[in-house]
Amino acid sequence: MTSSANKGAVLSAPLQGFTTRVWRAAHASVFGGVQVYYAPFMRVEHGAIREKYITEVQREGDVPNLVPQVLAGTPIEMRLMVTTLRDMGHRRIDINLGCPHPPVALKGRGSGLLARPLELENMLHALAAIDDVTYSVKMRLGWDDETQWRRVLPMLQLINPVSVVVHPRIGRDQYKGVLRINQFESLLSEATCPVVFNGDITSQQQAHDIMARYPELAGVMVGRAMVSWPHRFAPESLELRQAYCDFHRLLLEGYAQRLQGGPHQLLTCMKAQWALLLPDADRRARKAIAKARDMGQYEQAVTALLSSL
Ligand SMILES: Cc1cc2nc3c(=O)[nH]c(=O)nc-3n(C[C@H](O)[C@H](O)[C@H](O)COP(=O)(O)O)c2cc1C
């Protein structure tokens, strides 16, 4: 697997509902240009891991450079997920310390853990005791205070992370507002492990500019823009219409195979992809996709949109 600590690496961020197994395969086949794909988090519900989370990160048939992610609120949950993933053959696992969703964070999960250092420390001890895995961490600066990272960062040495991806906002910011760059720079100067920047990157040029501005970075991670305009991060220039036709067909075929709920479920899933995909494409065609009542109407609307590219 390519290490995320490679200089200049562009990593694909985890986006629950978007960067699925189906998306990763389609993306890698049509666009590429990504050194590591982070899978959206898995979690424990009522003491167990739902089958859908396991299927999503089975290694067979997925991209080889995949890192699964866990979102946990207790050492027991951490242990269950990490040992399960390890037994599936994963050797590198990402710890989610960034999720800003209040129902998650207020229960001491995701970015909520950044405000609960004692609980976090217990979890890190539990992780450090598991053999045969290495960790990375994906974090924000804090939950409700942009300096909370100061207590957390030294603690992360307990698990000796391969890299720490930092989204320079706090949980309370959700995904909006100006990035807190001053705090990010302080964090970067104090970090003893490789740091990856994540936040609001919308082009390859921007990715290069950030890496030029902070040469000590191990790479950048791109989330929403990678889902919205994947061609922008492709290593070579592509014939846009053909690339998006191929990509869409792979998504459609992949989800048709993956989902068990028939055409209605497929339609709902495909429409949801367009919440982020090509947001500046022809407005009328996008509206027609949102309004499609069956797969026939949907495919017609997509054809119209793609031919307008
Ligand atoms: C719909 C959505 C789902 C997300 N799911 C996850 C997730 O499962 N795990 C995670 O660590 N971050 C998740 N994130 C955060 C992204 O990985 C990323 O950190 C964030 O979007 C900022 O990067 P960007 O500005 O490049 O999009 C999610 C973000 C969005 C918008």
C-alpha cells in the first residue's frame, strides 16, 4: 500500500454515503490520482458491527490502497472494530476524531472526544495494546475550542500514528466558516508525526499551493471536491463527457448489484449521488434528475446532463 506519509500525496477523504466501495472502484478506474482512499467510518450499534459496515470494507474487489475508519465512544467499541478489521486483513486503521454531527460528538465520539481527553486516553491505551495494526488519525482542532488539539496531540504518541489528517475547524463549525489557519500552523510546528492538511481544497493547483506553502506536510486530503469534480484531481487530462459517462455507468451498475431493495432504492441512491456530483452542471438537467420518478426518467435526465458537459 502507498503510505499516506509520502510527500505530495493526495488522499481521498471519507464521505459517508458517497465514497463507498462502489464509488472507490469507479473513481480509481476512471479518474485515479489518489494515493490512499479512506473509507467512511464504521461503528458499533447495540454491541455489534452491522453487516453493511463489514461488506463495505472487505478487501477483495476494493481498491488496494484502502484505509478503513472507526468511530467509537468506548475502548470496548474501539477494540471490537479494530480486531475485526485486523482479522479481515487490514493492517492500517484510521481513528475518527473529527465527526462534528452533534448527536455523535455530544456522546463523546468523533470530534466530541477532543473535549474529553481522559476518555480519549483510555481509548488510545486500548488501541496501543492491539497487535499487528498501525493507525492514522483524522481530527479537527477541537470540539468547542480551537486549542483542544494541544492536549490531544501529545497523547496521540501512545499509538504512534503513521499520519494525522487535520481539518482546521472545530466540531461546532460543522463544515462552514473560515479555516482556522493560525491554529493549524501552530499544530504543524508542534507535531512529531506526519501531518496531512484537509479542508476546502477544490483543485489540484490549490493542493499544490498548500503543499508548497507547508513543505513539511505529508500530503493533502480532498473530500467534497473529489466527489463533486473528480476529473480535477486526475493525473492526466480526460475527455470530460466520456469520463463522466463511464463513471456514472460504473456507479449505476455497482449500486444496482450492491443494493437489494429494487429500482426504487436504486433511484433514491443514485439521486443522492447528485447532491454533490457536478454541482455546476446544467441546472435544468440537475432538476430533472431530482424529480425523476423512475429509472427511465432518471437515465434520460442523466443523458441530458452529461451531453451538456
Ligand atoms: C457528507 C459527508 C460525510 C462525511 N463522512 C465522513 C466520515 O465518514 N469520516 C470522516 O472522517 N469524515 C467524514 N466527513 C468529513 C470529510 O472527510 C472531510 O474531512 C470534510 O468534508 C472536509 O474536507 P473537504 O473540505 O475537502 O470536503 C464527511 C463529510 C461530509 C460532507
